[in-house]
Amino acid sequence: MTLAQPRPVSPRKGRPAAKAAYPALALGASPS
């Protein structure tokens, strides 16, 4: 869950985007 920490502002405005990024971060295939 530390991978989603670098984006504390995402859950506020990018809530739907964070949900889609969670599975991507879990797989370690994040484009970032």
C-alpha cells in the first residue's frame, strides 16, 4: 500500500482513477 502513498491527492479528486491504479500498482506494471 506504500505505492499508493505517493498520490495522497489522487483519492480526493482521482478517486475512480486510484481504483484503476490499485490493481496496476499491485501488479507492478504502473506506467509511472
